[in-house]
Amino acid sequence: MWAEDDLGGGAPPCLESYREPVEDKVYRMYHGTSRENAEKIKVSGFKQSSGGMLGRGVYLSRDLQKASKYPLDLPEKERVVLRVKVNVGRVKKIDRQDHEHQYTWHDMGYDTAWCPPNCGMVPSGLEEFCVWDPRQITVIDEIRPMPVCG
């Protein structure tokens, strides 16, 4: 179970994630990773992934439930979610598979690509961002899963 100051266990997806991002606004987002990678990120900053469904960049979400599932291949107890501030800059909405700018949005002058919730791009139906320049992301802190007592 994951918890945050404004989101408890079993809470619905973040309502803000259903609103189209405003260009040049700073948002609180989340990035799921391993404990080991979280330490590296806190020391050296984020690094672009080499690829993904939106190409190169750093993948994030405003939805804690989305980020808390990553990395998919790690048990929950080994995962960490980094809470970050992101200046999204110029945003390109990618709302379907095979979008003409799915992998070329940065070449078109955009800083961030955004997949809205329930657009068919992400199996979970939750939003996803890809930020081209890691310098637009600042780590606030980390969230770890809370043990469930039963």
C-alpha cells in the first residue's frame, strides 16, 4: 500500500491527471523506480531513457497509483516513488497509438509529451508524461510502500 499526504490507500486516481496540462506550469509528479536507482537519481539527477512508448525522455505521472506500479518487474517492497517538481514547458498531447508525432514530438519543438487517461495508449488507462530534458525535473523526496498490518 502506498500513501501520500493527499492520497490514501484505495483512493481514486489523481483528479489533476484528468486535466490537460498547462504549458510552462510546474506540476508535482511521480516516478516509480527501484531503491537503488532512486539513490542514483537523487545524487546525479534523472537520465533520459533510450526509448519507450513516446521515445527518449523521463517517464512520469501526476498519478501516484500509476507510478507506484513501476518498475513492473520488481516486488512492491523494492520499489520507491520519487515525488518531483516538473516544469512541463511546451506540451504535445499524444492521444492514440501511431500518432504522427508519437516519437518525434521533441523534434517539433515540444518539451513534454502527454498521454491523457483512457486514450488507449497506456494499458492501465492512467496518464503518462515523457519529459525530454531531465533538468526540468527536481526531486522533492521519496515515498516508500507502507507495510500493511493485518
